[in-house]
Amino acid sequence: MIWASWAVTDVGTVRSANQDTLVDRPDLHVWAVADGAGGHKHGEVASAELKATLETLPNIPGADLIPAVRPRVAAVHGDLRRRATEEEVSSGQLVTIASTLVVFLAQDE
């Protein structure tokens, strides 16, 4: 089966910066959307880190993708929590660095 895809995102009409990122990996049958938490500081950072980690997935069979994705996303989560804590300590204010993530993994039949 041959997979073809394309991906595009837009800043929209509310914000000046786009906090959303897309992963388009038809070679691995992996597609993802990371939607930065609008209204919070650094949503674009969270989305960019999620995208970066998913784009470095090695060429592995579909059944091995989920076990490969989970620890990568968990590592990004830990890094973002650490960064938010460091910024909270230095600024004295609550900091939320967040993004939602939806990942689609397809397997050939």
C-alpha cells in the first residue's frame, strides 16, 4: 500500500504566532498534530519539541511504533515540566508550557 499525504497549519485570526505543529511521516505511517495551549506561555515550544521528537523516529515496523513513541513523548513531557519549574522559580509566577498531541499510526495489512 502506498500512502500519500500533505500537511499545513495556519496561525489563524487570534494569535500573532502559530503554536501548532504537524508531523507528516508517510514513510513510517505516522501523522501527528501538536496544538500548543493557546493563552499559555511557550505553547509553541511544547509543540515544536513534540514535533522534533516524533520526526526522529527510526524506520521501524508499525507494531514497534507505539513502544517507540511513548518514551519519547514522556521525555518531552519531563523536559517541559522541568523548564516550567525553572521559570517559575526565577519569575515567581506560575508557568504552563503545554500542548495537546494527537498521533495517528497506521499499519499495513
